[in-house]
Amino acid sequence: MKKILTVAGSDSSGGAGVQADLKTIALMGEYGLSVITAVTAQNTQGVFGIHPVPLDFISSQWDAVVSDIKVDAVKTGMLWDENVIRLIAKKLRSYKVPFVVFDPVMVSKSGAPLLTKKGRSAFINDLLPLASIVTPNIPEAKIFSGLEIKTIQDMEKAAKKIHQMGARTVVIKGGHLRGRAVDIFFDGKEFFHFSSPRINTIHTHGTGCTFATALTVEATRSQDMREAIQKAKNFITASIAHSIPLGKGMGPVNPYAPFAREGEMYRAIQALQRAIKKLQSYPVGPLIPEVQSNLGLALPSAKSAKDVVAFPGRIIRFRDSALAIAPPEPGGSRHIAHIILTVMSFNPDYRSAMNIRYTKEIIQKCKKQNWKIKRFDRREEPDKIKAKEGSSLEWGVSSILKQCGFIPDVIYDCGDVGKEPMVRIFGKTPEEVVDKVLCLL
């Protein structure tokens, strides 16, 4: 287990600072230690007070930790002023830390200053030459380099200049530019870009702390800095995508999100495996259409087909039974995923669906169950929808849901030229969907 020491301020709201660092380290499976440089009174709306920790007590915290526990990496956050920075620089020079990450925390998300002007100069002169990697955002990189940064090319120029100041490697985070979120890494020889979609949310408290900490952890595991940065980038992107809307202002990012997804994915796969086993114990072969079936389950936070677990290769008819060619996996079927995602946009509780054969007899059996049944006509589909691959079913299901205002048990269509008629069964879980299908035998 790696031992990661964070030297930073305390955030009373728990979204950034030492609290965010320790949560991230623990969630990533390593052991976190701390040296607290300042105590802040803050929440999602702002910083309302800063109480610097006396220098001698900061020194005592450091000495207590490193005299007893071998530290694999140090990550710094809020250091407040030049005196703290010079103390930490002295400690780093006397204690040979294998890897050091400096996150130059200068201003809070709410705009409160977290590093004095003299502290900025001390950071450049005393800390940068000790950095394995430094992770400024664009405003911080602008202060360090003295350059205007409006483009990715400007970011590269700033990264090169910061490297010349002494940092071994540099990552400039591009979240303040428009468009995709592109981070620039400079190793002294080459530039590398790390891009991710921009996530539309105000809840980004603790972004810098969480990214720098994730990078610190990954860097202790890998000799390849590009790999470490990419993994940290993926981690913070997921944390922002599933940020927590706490309080009345900017809520925190959610470092648990990547691990919650893994748990949700595992539970979804298990639920589908139980459901298909139950389905296969009955003679459901006559319910499988010519184009075959699929059964899917979306994660609670599903946003794309990759968040929907289904059976790749579909569920086929084998004599009078059903056979799944392969076990369920994320993104196993774009077809069923698009249907489920469309339904979830109206009611996120309905996360499962299955398509089966259409016959008039099957529809009659559905009616005998007193189910809510709706039908759309493919002949009414607009030409621009027909021309777009994979959008027909989204249009059909969406048009029904807009009209009725609830989630039916069944939505079917009678087909069109080259299109097999189909019945779709909806439910909150795969087991509920399978139980409905079995009612039709």
C-alpha cells in the first residue's frame, strides 16, 4: 500500500483541501497522511474565514509523520503564504521524497484568495525546482508564466516556460477554456494533450485537489506519466459528471463515482444473469422474433449506450427455448440501450426492457393482463428520422411517451417495409420484465 502525504488546508465543507485529498487516496486503495497548513470556515457558497496553522506546529506535524512512516509521495495544496512554502521546501530538501506533486492553490472556486502575493513568488523560487510535476489551472499558469492564455497553443507556451523555471514536468488544466476540456502535459521534450467532453455543471468544488491527488496516487503505481495523467483525467471526469449538488452554491465533485459505477455495473450484470436464467427455464422460443431479442438494464445514472448492460450477439431462439450467445456486458446492444435511455428520460426508474415477437395473439394476451399498452405507426415516421441510422425506435417510443405522460408496460408497432413488427416490454428491473414476458406463454 502506497503512503501519500497531503500538505494542504482543511475545508470545513469537506469538498476540497485535506478532506478531498484523503477521501480520494482512500477510495483509490492507498493510505493517506496529512499535514494541515490552515483551517478554513467555508461551504459551497464561499470561504468565510482562514486560520493559518502556526509554523512550528506545521513542522511538528511533518516531523511526526515522516519520522515514523516511509512516505511514497507528497502532494501539496493550499500553503497560504511564503513562510509555509519555505518551510515545506526545507522539509522536502531534507527528506528525500520519491515523488512530489504541487497543486498551486491560489484562489478558491468562490474567488477567495488562498495564497498571498509573496507566497506566489516563494512558490516559483522555492518549490517549483523541487516539483516532480506541477498542476496549475489556466489562471495559475498565467500568473507563473506571465503569458496570456487563450488557446491550446498558449497553454503549451506557458507549460514550457514553467518547466524552464525548474519543474521537472508540467500539466496545465484547460477547464477555463471553451470547448472540450483539454489538459496539456509537457515533459521537457514533448507536449501531450488529454481531452474529455465538457460537463455542464456548476458543482465543481474540489476539482483541482481531487485531480492532483488522483495523479499522485497513479504516479506512484506507474513509471509512465502519460498513463498516470490519463487515469487521473478519467477519474476527475467521472467525479465531475456525478458531482453532488450539496448546499446552496457550488457542490463538490464526487470521487466515489468511478467506484460506484463499478459496483452498479456488477449488480446490473448479476441481475441480468439471474433474469436470463429464469427466462431460459421456460419454453419462450415462440416469443423470440426473427431479428432475435435482447434484454437490457441501465445503470441508475445512465447517459449513453455504454451505461446499459445487455447481451452481445442478442438472445436467439434455440428450439423452444432462448439462448444467450454471450454473457451480459456494458454496451452489449445499442438497439435496446437507445430504447431504455429514451424511457429513462421520461422516468429514470424504468431501467429495463426486452423486445419480443409481435402477433395479434400476443397483444390480446397483454390486454388480458390489464397492462398499459401503446402503439406507434412507423409509417408516420418523419423522413429525416428515417434517414438517421438507429433513431427510428427513439422517435417511436418518445412520441408515445410524450402523448400519454406515463410509462406503458408495452409499446408495439406493426412494422413497415423491411421492418419486422415488434413488441417491447418495460419494467424497473430485468426480473420484472421477464416475469411480464412469462405471463404471455
